[in-house]
Amino acid sequence: MKPNGLPDLTRASVEALEGLVRYHNKLYWDDDAPELSDPDFDRLVRALRERAPGSPVLDELGASRFGEPVTHEVAMLSLDKCYGDDELADWLLDFEGRVVVSPKFDGVAASIRYDAAGQLARAATRGDGVTGDDITRNVREISDVPRRLLVAPPGPVEVRGEIFLRLSVFARHKDRFSNPRNLAAGAIKQKDPKKSAEIGLSFAAYEIFGLDAPTEHDKIDWLARAGFAPIERRVVEKGEVLEVYRELARRRPSLDYEIDGVVMKADRVDEQRRLGSTSHHPRFALAYKFQGDTGTSRLRAVEWSVSRTGAVTPIALVDPVALSGVMVSRASLHHPGYVAKLGLSLGAEVELTRRGGVIPNVERVTSPGDAPVEVPAACPSCGSELTPQGDFLLCSRTSTCRAALIGRVAHFVAAAEIDGFGERMLGELFDRGLVRAPQDLFSLTAAQLLTVPRVGDKLATKLVAEVARARTIRLDDFLRCLGVDDLARHVAKVLTRELAGLDAVLAVTPERLAGIHGIGEIIARSVTEGLRRERPMIDALRAVMTIEEPAPVAPPEGPLRGLSFVFTGKMVRRRREEAQALVQRLGGATPDGVSKTTSYLVIGDDRSDGKQSSKEKAARKLVAGGAGPKIIDEGEFEAIVAGA
């Protein structure tokens, strides 16, 4: 053996090379404990490729455990959507610079990771945005996806895009499948990679992480040079965006792939960083969705409903009209301000569209009516005073409002996946005093349910069983059930991962929460205020439910055990992920956010933007109060790990 741990590669047998490649590949990807440097591992793989180019081991490189869960290093968020020119115009006011416009492919979102040598390492579906499924071996069969990048990356990179099926390819399968997207989704999860390859999938790469580029179009150019099929895109001034959208809409029938809208992104990366993201979508990108079928009808009445938050929402009742193959008689009017903006009146002829082919919406008045739409002076459900808030009207007594309380329970049963409790059923239970809050569900008996009209023995037994099944729940699912603003799936998973159980979640401060990557100050404040407001319900639910909290994982033994390092800012000496992996191998912890117990906050040496991150602000506030981490730079961090 040579000093670097490798034998003489020119004399080793193919079997020995295959064994070494498998061994070191597992150490690197599965165990996070590499014994070889990247160049030495590349030499080993190159030797096997030269001796046995058809070796199946070469297809196993990276973490290729098909179907196994893969946690995304950066959450795969959705895109915010708009359906009208006014919404687009409002969004364009949020940032400076030009706009990158490209088709919105109707396919399956995927993430592909490449190692520092540019070798395809792992691919995964989007899943729920936090965790997806491993599809590495099938993605390797897509001709649009290079197994090795043609341009050397600056380090490990992650490419995101859409797996789709060209219409010309789908023509061979249309007798057996309903549409290209469904076939693509099935093919990418096919257990046999050869069968997956036979379908003829394509890939459109539209994002890359790990590449330092000043603009969005620079990133797309780099992806094309690296070997990905170029995607259509235009870099235009803001005043040209609508024209490009309409041009793509006109050309949609002639394209060789299905699109369901147009994606716009702020071109300047510094503006993207400034805008940031919510827990659901990046603020610097927007999907302008194509409209569904459009038709006209006559407005007969406006119905006012009350949501679980107390917002009073208008619904248009119109003469039935066929849109996208469905007869529509109700359509959204969003809020009272929208009614005023349209100048809506009873008897008016209105234009209706199924936005995105799904949600019926009143777009405009084509002919006025003869009677004004009366906005309620009091809550339609409980008669309480309404409080104006911008374009909205809010019930002032949601704690006792029938509609709001039923809406809260309806949200809980939907999030907890308790079947059988529709709003009509919940209304009957509310009126009988049986269910006024989510916790009341867990004391329901079959005898009580039998008092509800149209409920027999079989249904009553089924409903009690459904509630019993939901009595035990994971912490992240429990948090989603609470109906707290901004506490959706992604934030719930982050809280569960970063904080030690429900008590820690309830005690978290806005500063601590804002310091966690992917949260931010606005969401942190919204979540902590919501948790405080819902504390009585949370305590009541804890008394009747079993909340499964993840078991704490003991840190590995090592010289940094007991110490924790949080990283912020742009790092120069090594990538953040490499620094975190190094700390973990040495026994230390690398939480996402700072707290009183954090040992060190490491600030990246690139301070060119001159701004403090939310983590740094939180750390300095803790230090000023006499607690919190020691704030160090990259040089001090390198000295610590070198000593360890």
C-alpha cells in the first residue's frame, strides 16, 4: 500500500479496484468519514473506469439508495403564483434590475448533487420540500443530465430543475397514459432503471446552489456550459416582462413540452438575497400561471363567509356556466376591497376564469348590474362588530364566533388527516355543544355521535376510530395542526429538528428563531406570537394526545464534544457544509440558529455587503445581555479545529 492508503493502481485487479471504490464511496457519502482526499478518490475511480469502463460499480457512485429519504440541504420551496397583470406589476416593484423570464415546465421537480470533482452523486425528488426520495440511478439515465459536469465546479454543487416528457416522446405512450406529467412521475420512480430509461425523460435545469454568480442569467449560462440542455429564457427590462409572457402564452400550443405558466426571477443575486424567502416561497421569483377557460355569467348574489381567522370573505353566486369541463356557480371575490375594485353590482354580467384550471374567479365586470353589493356591517356568523384591516374585514370576537371556531376545528382535522368530519358534521357537533375546539374531538363517544342526523352505528364507530388513530401524532405534524400563521410543513420540520421538543418550541424567542437558517425575522415573530396566542389550546391538546418527539441523538466522541458552532455569512476558506461536517466529525454540534448555549458563531470572511445577518444580530444581542456565543472569524475557527 502507498502512504495515501491506495495500492499500486496499475497492478490491482478489477475486483480489488471495485471493492476499494465501493468501500471509499460508502465512507464518503453514507458514513461522512472519508479516508481519501478527493483527488485520490478520483484517481481510484479513473483507474477502474480505464480498466473496466462497463463496471456496474461506476453506476453506484454517490449515495444511490433508490427510494430512500433524502433531506434537502436547502428546502425546495414552491413558487408564489399570480394570475393577473396587476399582481405582476405589484411584484415588479419589489426589486431593482432586470428580470429573467422562462417557461414553467409542467413536470416533476428534482434536485441533483454533484461532488467537488463534478461527478453526479445523488438525485432526489422534491417530496414535501424538506425530504424527497432518492432517484439517483434513474436520473443517471436521462440524456439531458451529465454524469460528470463539463466545467469544473467551485466545490460540491446542487442543480435543481424539472423532469419532464417531451410531447413528441409522449406520442409513443399516449394510448396507455393520460398525460406526460403523470408518465414522467411514474417513470422516475420506476424500480428498474432500464425501464425508466426506455420512457425517454428530459430534464430542464433552472437553478444551482454552490456557484457564486452575480446574476441569475450567469447561473443559467454556467449550467449550459456544464452540460445541461439549455432552457429557453429571456433577460428583459421590467417593462418588457408582460410582452414576453404573452408571447410564450401564444406559442404554448407549438412547444414540444407542456407548460402551465411563465416563471419570472429577479436577475440580480444581491437583490434575491435582500428579498429572501418565506416558509413557502422565495420572494424574488413568481409564476404567472396561464388562465383556464374563461366565460361570462350573471351575478345573482354575494355570500359572505367567515374563515377560522375571522376574515369575512365574499363569494359570488352566479348563473351556472361551463368552465374547463365543470359547471361553475360559485366564484371567489377574495376580499371586500376586491369587490370595490371591480365596481361589482348585483345583476352584473361578469367574466369568470378557472385560475390555473382549478379555482373559479371573477375577473372583471363586462356589463354593470342595477343593485349595489351590500358589504355586511356586522359578522355574518355571530353579529359582532367588524374591524377593517386594509382591504379585509375581521370579526372582532373570533373567540366566540361560530364560523371561526368551526373553521379552527376543520383546519385541525384536515391537517391531522382525520377523515369523516366535514364542515356540516362539525356544525352539527358545534350546535349540540359536543365540539367547540379541537381537543373536544378526543372526548367524543359513539353514543354522542348517534344524536347527529344521518349518523348510524357504522359511521359513529368509524368516526371514533378515526379520532383514536390521530391521538398519537409526531411533533412536526402537531405543530401544523395548530393553524398558526407561517407555521406550515417546512417551518414545523425545522423547529422539530432544531429544538429539543415541544417545551423548547413553546419557549423559543423570536431572536433565537430568526437565527435559524430559512426562517427570518418576520416569520419568527409571526410564529412565536401565534404559539403564545394558542397556548391554551396547545395545553388542552397535550392533555389528550401523545406527541411523539424525536429522540435526542448523542454527539459522537471527539475533541469538540460539548461545543457548538453556528456559521453565518459567505465563507471563503471552505464551504459552510464542509465546515459543519468537520465539526461533527470532531464531536461538535452545528445547530442552525444561535442561542444562549451556543459556543461559537463563525462569521464568514467575505463581508463585502457590509450587512449583519439575523444570526449575527441575535448573537450580539445575547452577548450584550451577558450570555450567548463567542463571535469569531474563519481564521479563529481554523485555529480551533487545527488544535482539535
